[in-house]
Amino acid sequence: MSINVRPLTKDDKVGWLPLWKGYLEYYRTELADDITEASWQKIIDPTSGIEGLCAVDDDGTLVGIVHYLFHPVTWAKTKRCYLEDLYTSQSARGKGVGAALIKAVESAARAENADQVYWLTESYNERAHALYDKVATKTHFIKYMKSL
């Protein structure tokens, strides 16, 4: 299977939505439909600050998605790139889709002169850890969160 990574467009919603829902299900979370719609609108709005890419197989089927954003930081002169969401379809796992999406985000970050790309994942996401351990450095940070 060859993979083409490209920006998401408004015409991709029908292919994006099942991947998004699969991503949410994997992370054991649910979002209201209006939040999903708002997220989609941000992804396709070039002024929102949230970028979206998709991996497309030979048949034109979306088999992976990634969302990312750039933000300023106090620890560097340049901005950073936060890779917020990464998901591949069950049928595409182990075929280089995740790595291709990460590489595409890295390219976007270099083009923006970001000093790093970083992301979070759940401790139980062992399959993703196998990929992430090959392409990045695991840090010792622990995330704390307080919902508002």
C-alpha cells in the first residue's frame, strides 16, 4: 500500500469522521456532536491555528489523520508544534501510516521554524509507544489536568 499525506479539505469530512470517532473511542472518551463539528470547522479553517493532515491509500480512502498546532513558549525563541491527535484505521496499522503522518508534521514544523514537535499518549497505548520510541525521545514529564 502506498500512502499519500495531504492537508484535510472540507470534502474529506465523510472520511475524517469515522477516523475521528475511532480515535475518541480508543481513548475512551465521548464528545458531543457540536464539539466534533466545531473541531472539524477549526481544522478546515485556515485562520484557526489548528492544522489537519490525512493519509490516503491507493484507492483514495482516508486511512489516517493528524491534527497539530503551533504556539509560543517561554523556553525557546521559536514556537513549538503540538501534535494533538494522531489516528490510523485498524486496516492501516503497522503499514507506516503513523510514521508518515508524524514525518509530515515534522516537515510542517521545520517550515515554520519550530524548535520541536511534541505529543502525549496514554500509558496503555503500547502499539503507538513502539512507533514513538523509534521516531522521538520519551520525556519524564507527567501531565496534570484540572477541568474547568
